[in-house]
Amino acid sequence: MNVLVYLIPISLVLGGLGLGFFIWTVKSNQYDDPEGDARRILSDEYDDHPKR
């Protein structure tokens, strides 16, 4: 039972970090063009200089 005193705060911190990184990726526009990625992976062309 004493181990829960350690595991619960650790799990809350890790969950908060995961949520924080998810919010950061949304704010930095990581998910803006999902259809472009879907088409790009099926393309036969190789792009030496991908868009940023």
C-alpha cells in the first residue's frame, strides 16, 4: 500500500507531461496537413528539400 504513495504522483506527473506535449504539438501546428502526408507517402517522387 505504501508503494501507491509513490506511484500515484509519478503517474500524474507523467500524464501531465504527456498532455503538455500534446498541447504544445497542437499549438505549433504539427497536425495541420494530414491529407498531404497521406498523399506524400504514396508518391513515387523523392523530395530532397521537403517543406517546413
